[in-house]
Amino acid sequence: MFRVTIRGKFKGLDEAGRAAVLAVSGAAYTEAGTFTHDAGLSVFTFRCQTPGEDQDEAALRAMTALDAYAVPYEILHLAATDLRDVKIRRPR
């Protein structure tokens, strides 16, 4: 399982696109993805949790989830974290 974070900016967001983004605003990682954004809806962070064998496959799935919202965007940064590599420190 991977958590993918895509940072970008919207390009010519119309009213339908604004409504779609506002409907899925939040900071959680979900399979459908969620957006956090500035007040003017010009820049965004898209968070998506997806299965995959490697980072490239996970990134492709996250971009497909982002494309499903049919909003025009430009990617500024993309990062994928393999949850198998995350170490959990438990309090003693």
C-alpha cells in the first residue's frame, strides 16, 4: 500500500470543477483521493492511498484518481511513500 501526495496548481478551474474539489476536501488519504487547497482554489495538495507493487505504479494510480475529477491542473511535485517501509514507534 502506498500513500501518494501530489502538489499542483489548478489551471482555469470552472464552477463544476470548483464544486468537485470542494466536495472532496480533506486531509485524509483515501482511494478516491482528497484535496486540500488555498482559499482561492489556485494551488492544491491531492492525497491518495493506493495499492501497488512499486512507486511508479502507485503514482500512476494516484494520477488516474486525480484525473477522475476532470479538473485542469499542473503537477508541481509528486511523492509516493511505501507503507511497508514506515516504522511505527510505540510508547514504552
